[in-house]
Amino acid sequence: MNSVTVCTPQQLVTELWDAVLALDEPSALAIVLGALDNGMGAESALLDVIAAVQGRVGEEWAANRITVAQEHAATAINERAVAALARHAGACTSSARGRITVACVDGEWHALPARLLAEVLRLRGWHVDYLGAQVPTPHLIAHLHRTGPEAVALSSSIPTRLPAAHATITACQAAGIPVMVGGAAFGPVGQYARLLGADAWAPDARTAADDLARHPLPRPQPGHQPIDDLPHLSDQEYTLVARTRLALVRTVLVGLEEAYPAMRGYTESQRERTAEDLSHIVEFLATALYTDDAELFSRFLLWTADVLGARRVPAHSLLPALDLLGQELKDFPRAAETLRAGAARLTSTPLTAPGTAS
């Protein structure tokens, strides 16, 4: 195939996308390795080609143009392409710059961004311990005590993992290891990284590698650092909403069935999906309370509305659930205001028309 002669990232992205969409792993690997053989740098192949294709995978799933199965298969092929590229490029563990631990927050399954960073850091001469997805904080801390890295690079894509990220950041710093964070969970401009006390934030792997090379992170003073340093948490709203999530979901589900009798005819699968959607709503509400940022919840609702619209489910279908949840949480001022603000954004923001998401 002639794809191995293509050298521009844009052309390679198109070819790799076609290969992963066709679940053609051999062609995908040939495209990536051929790019290296024809002069493309390994870092560019990782970030300008593979990462770009993975970003499109997420966009196409959200727009309902690929299935969950296709999304998972494409991600798996991209992960194997990263591994093949690393072997082909000869990226090896070095100690020229020092040692970095790269890990995902506990509960975070989207590991490819962290893997891309790990490989870029290896290419740049770091000794990298890549721990993968969903690393429990106690195990991460035990690893840090054994290895004593210069820093931890912590990744998370889902905002609902921010409370867990806060615990991990605090534990790493208490062990004397500075923490750089990255990923969509930490906000478009890293605002939640600052809120949770991370030592550094980077918007992407290339910037992270540049920053770590330019300015080594100073080690925090060893010793206990309290995690409850967010004054707004003193009202206990976050704790109470998080702890009662399952009860809230059950109550709202019953309320929806009473208000909309047609729901009583739902199949078990439909009921499960509805309960999952409600659970996500409560989780994001709790995270908005943890960060004291109602906009976090509104962004989630708008994203969800677009995803539903792509599946021909009207955005206003979310409003009854928000109303019922608001009734249950009427004695929680911040939660009630966050729900009201989210509902107002849903009704005032132009959304993608059903079936036409892009």
C-alpha cells in the first residue's frame, strides 16, 4: 500500500482513521511504522497522528457515527500502535533526565493519554514508570516510596474523578513528591488543577514534557497536608449528595415513572440505561459541589444534551429529572442553585439538532 510514503500528519491521520474504523490493525501499524521509516519523528507520530485519531474516535462516538464496540476496538488498535511505535523507535528507559511516574487517577479507565505522555517522556530521555489505568492511591504511594521519582504525572479525563485526584495529589505531596496533572478532568484551562493544589498542570503531552525539562518541579515539604482545605466543603453538601447517590437515583426514577406512565413499560435494559444516566447526573452534581463550580455541571448537561440529540433524544428530556432531583435537594442551597443554573442553560443554549451532531 502507498500509505507508507505519506509524510504529512494530516494525510496520515486520514489513513490511520480509515484503518482503525475498518478494524484493520495490520494496516494501522504499517501506516504508523511506515511514517517513522519515511522520516517522521516518533513524537510527532504519537501526538500529531495517533492522538489526533483517538480524539476523532471520541468525537465520532459522541456524534453517534460509530458504536461503542467500534470505539473500543479503535482505541485498542491505537494502543497497540503506540506500543509498536515505541518498540520500532527504540524508546528505552533512561535516567539521563531523572525518573517520572505516570499514572491514571483511581477510577480513571481512559489510559491512552497517560500512555502517550509516558512514551514522549521516554523519547525525551526520562526513566518512566508507567502504571496504567485506575491506580489505587495506596499502591501509587507505595511505589513512590520504593522508587523516589522526581515527579508524578497524574492523568484523568472524567471530572467525576476530581475528588479522588485531590486525595492522590495530597498523598503524593505528603510523601514529598510533586505532582503534575493533565487531562480533560482538570478543566479547559487547568482551573481544577489549581483548585486541588497540584504543583503543575499541562494541557497536552508535548507541553508537559517541555515544562518538565525546562523547570523541574520543586519537592514539597514532607509531612501531612490536610485534604479538607476547600472551605465550601464545610456545608457537607458534597458529602451528603455523594453518599446518597443511589437513593437519589432510585427516588428520581420512581418519580419519573409516576409522572410518565409510559416509562413503566420500559424493558429492563431501558430502565438500566435510564438509571445510569441519572447516576451520572448525580455524580456530576456532586463534583460541582466539591469544586464549588456550577459551570462544571452545566457543561456536563450541555454535552449530554448533544450526545442525546445525536441519538434523536430531545434535550428537554433531562429537565424532569433535574426538577425531581431539585425537589429532593431543596434543603441544600448550593445543590439547588446548581440544578437551577443547569436547567436554565439547557433551555437557553442552542443545541445540536437531533441526528445532526458534528
